[in-house]
Amino acid sequence: MLFEPTSIAIIGASSEEKKIGHYLLKNILTQGYKGKIFPINPKHTELMGIPAYPSISAVPEAVDMAVIVTPAATVLELAKECGKKGVKSLVVISAGFAELGTPEAIEAEHALANVAKDYSMKLIGPNCLGILRPSIGLNASFALDLPATGSIALVSQSGAMAVALMDASKNLGIGYSLIASIGNKAAMDECEYLEICEKDDKTKVIGLYLESIKDGKKFAQIAARMTKSKPIVLIKSGVSKHGALAVSSHTGALAGSDAAITALCKKTGIHRAHSTEEFLNLLRTLASQPALLSRKVAIITNAGGPGIMATDAAEREGLSLPSLSPENGEKLKKLLPVAASIKNPIDVLGDSDATRYKAALEICVRDENMDGVCVLLTPQIMTPANDVAQMIIQLKKSVPLMPITTSFMGFDSVQEARHILAKGGIPCFDTPEAAMHALAALMQSANDESDQSIVVNTDRSSAAATLLRGQSGLLSEDMTKKLCELYNLPLPKAAVATSADEAVAIVKQIGFPVIAKISSPDILHKTDMGGVRAGIKTDDDMRSAYAEIMQNVAKNAPKAHVTGILIQELLPAGSEFIVGGIQDPTFGPLVMVGLGGIYTELFKDTSFRLAPVTHQQSYEMMEDLKSWKLLTGMRGSAQSDIDGLAACIETIGMMMSECPMIKEIDLNPVLVREGSISIADIKIVIG
């Protein structure tokens, strides 16, 4: 295996203490590695008490792994020499490659990757920290020392981030199966590291710090498979770059910085962390606690305020707080003071000792209504925090399948107790909210097999490609209508008029009332240009609206090519939603639903998924929205056509998947009412 070499050569090993080659050799020699070690430096015959060699070809034995720490200009020839020697894996710590952004540096990195490919060598880096495998005492990096052995694999695109996370892990009781600083990913990307972790028996949980993802679709496929057996926690930086790309639609603007990453995590069951603190919290919880089998949890506290905070957090996390069974409620009532509360949260009172906590915890972990427990403690003068911590650890041994998280609030007074809990494998958090968030993360992944039922219609895809061939920019009303007919998307009756008289004639066919909109491939947001008039009820209204729209557009968009004015039937009122799609450069097509109309970008109440989506996933997207209650009925209003909106989301997801030439699409607003939906406006941008 890549992370268990039987012999290592350090090319650039040094006797000078300020050089990375010195620290690297020292780490490998002194931190427990039992394999063979070959320092490579032509200036020395011995380094740190072991023989040194002028080159790797001079080493008299086979070499599993070579670590290069020499200047970038020397790396390519050294890599070739390693290949000829039969080295199986190459770790290039040296910087000075594609991260510089110069053509020469980028070309040098490509050449290095080609050498690795030519000699079938695994290549980690360049520009990386190195690798660590605590279980065999291997620290082939310039990190200060090995972290504790554990079950978490840390794959980090940043070496500095990996060092910081390892250092923070000491006080949290976090142990690692492997640490890989992957640097520039010249030959091996995050997908290959994921597959290594998948096959590694010592790895239970994977933590990823990534700045970029090379092959989004492949990454999603691997992650979806892996999360069924090994949780993945992702912290993704650099998300703002996508937001800087030019977009033409509301959907593009709303996709913003990281909609694709959120959609990826929803689709695959990846746990997404938005901060390093959350990243470590999720890793230590997932590595130390079993799955939470249902949303039913108990809260035990010695203070009312934190109990309320935890209750609020439980609701936000989708957890429920059932009551104890009547039998257990009566039993606990006898064991606690009269003033204590056996309701959930269970309050054992501020003067509680470890005995009261134990009574409550023993009953909760065995109650049929509870599948998880969160224990809160505030450091009041009579509270023996250390004793409570020891009690939790001992009791947990008797119920290994019951997940438990804790929050011992404060700092100085609970520091020792927190260390006791960490050492005993019980995650302890600064706040009740963090403890509840971690407990909720233990719910089984929502990732399922339902995507396998989605079948792309190749005939329809081919017909769409033929229809859209040669098209670019904003699709005309006529072409949009033809595409929507192909996908059975009902559009309102409409036609384009090139004069006021023609507009009046069209109205006679459609019938009043109507809405008039400017028709121009150069105008995406018609309202902003004064290009929309609604509620037209007479011929005179129509002529006036035609003249006014033309005048507004001539003033506000004088260079726009105008093809006429679209006359469209006025649809019945309904709640306004938006359904859209966008092609993400890394992950491919995304589909979106959100609150629409004039509130689209104001409230940004949206949900994205990787497309295509199933009907059930469309429902889940709607349930993500704060505006979900508008659909279910509010203040006595009837339930809207939720099924119709779900079908629309599903159709747009399929359209985006079957028509990669579509760059962006907006259906806004989609009017949703009792029994039906209507698409009031649609714009499609061909990329």
C-alpha cells in the first residue's frame, strides 16, 4: 500500500538543521518507523548515524518510496532516476511548480506527472507537506511529530492546514489512520486518495480539505458509494471563485459561490463543514460514536438555560425530544429531587452530583424512546465535573451502540473533565448547539440508490441537440417554445408582434387580459429595461403598452436588437417560485428551485441539486425552502400543486442533463396554485 512502504529514500537529506531535508530524515528516523531508510546526498557518506548514498541508483537494495526535497529545477531528473530504480511511489515536497502560475512552472509539473506515468510510480505532490502513517510510526513530512493513531484519514490540499489540524487534534482526542498532504495533485487527485481510504482497513472516517476538485462527476460517484460505509467530512475553500464567473440568469446569480458544493453534499451524503472547528467536531464525533438510528434524543442538563439552548438547536437540526416511557419516568422521578424535571430536557438541577447524572443517563440510554443522548454541564461550585466525565465514560462501555455527545460549558473549571472525556472517546463541545449539531450528524446518510431509476432519453437529447445546433446566447421565443414542447413544458399562449396593429390582432386570437414583454436576444431582464406591461384589457391599452415599451427600451437599451413585443395570455395568480438550471464547470448540470418573482435575488431562498433528480428528490428540494409553507397552505389557504412543481423541477433537471449546450435556464415566475402550475416566463441561454 502507498502508505506502508517497507523502505524509504530521502533525496535531499541534510545535516543542516535549518533545511527541510534534515527535519524529514530526523522524523523518519526517530518517530518509530521500522523500515529501511536511505538518505541521499552526494556530499555525505553518513547522516545521523546511518549510511548515506550519492544517488538513489547507488542504493544497493530495492526502494519502495522516495521523498524529494531538493530545488524544483533538479526534481525532474531525480524522478526519472527513481523510475529507473523501480521506486513504487514518489513524494515531491519541493515547491516551485504549477502553483507559481508561470508557463514554465506549469510545464515542469506536467513533465513530472508524465515521468510518474511512464514508470508507473504513484506521485504525491509536488508542493506538499508529505505523508504520515501513525500506526507504523511513519512521519515522512516536515510536520513536528506524529499525531495519535486513530481511524480518521486526513487528505489535505494544504500542508499548513494539515499541520494546524493535527496540532488542534491533540486536546480533542482525535487520532489518525493516515495524513496525506496532496499539494498540487499533479498525478493523483482527490478521487484516487478517496479510493485508497475506501480500501484501507484502518480508516473509518475521511476528512477532506480541498481547494479544488478536478473531476467533479467522478468525485460524486465515488463519494456516493463510499458514504454508505465510511463517512466523509468536507471543508472546501476557494468557493468564491465560481461566484466571479459571468452569469446571465437569476439561477446563475443565485448559484453564487458554493451552490454546487452544497448540492454535491446533499446528493452524496457527504458531511459539509463550514469552518475548521466544525470540521474537527464532525470528524471526532463520527470516528468515536455509532450511528444515530432515529431522530429521538434525550438532553440531560444541570441548568435550565443551556437545556433551552439545546432544545432550540435540536429543533433546527431536525431532532425530536420524546418523553421517557411512563415506567422510566416514574423510576427517575424517585431518584431525583422534587424540584428536578423529568421532562425532556431532563434537568438534574444545579447542585447535581455524579450520582444524579448517572441515574438520568442510565435510564435514558436504555429507554425505548431514546436513540441518542446529549449531556450538558455548567461548572457550578458543587458540580464535580471530573466525576461526571468519568461516569459517562464508564457507562458508555455498557451501551456501545448508544451515541452520546456532551457539552461541558466554561473553560478553566472544566478543562480537565474535557480531557478525561476526550481520552475516553466521548466528544465534548464548547456549546450545547455544537453538541446537538454533532449528534444530528450521526444520523444515517440520506444518500440512497434512487438515482439509478433516472434514465436519460437519448432520442430526446439528440432531437434537442439538432434543434439547438448553431444557437448562441438568449434563445428566441420561437426556439424556446419548440424546446419546451419537446419536454412537455406547457407555456402560455403567446406570439411576437412587430407593430401595434399586429399586437392588437394577436390579442384577438389570445383574448384579454394579456401581458406584453420586449422580445430581444440582448435583454435578459426585461423589467429592468421597462420592457414589461401587465393587465392589458383593451385594444387602446395594447397600443399604448406597445408604444411605451418600445420607447423605454430605446432609451434604456439603445443598442439592443429588438425583434418585437411578445404578447402573452395573462395567467391566473399563484405563489411565485423559480425553477432553474446551470452548468457548473466542475460538477456539470445543477437544478434549482426557490422563491420567485421579484423576491428571487432579494431573499435568495433556494435549493440546488446535481441534476438529474428524481421526483422524491424534487420534493426534498422544496422542503429545504423557507417558503415551503407557502406551498403547503398558510392561514387557511389551500395546498398548492406541490406535485406539479416537483414534476417541473424534475423535468428541468433532465433537460439540463440531456442538453449540455444549455448554459443557464430560468423559469421565473412559475405560478403555483391549487391544482395546477403555470410557467409565466422562461429564458434559456445557450453557451
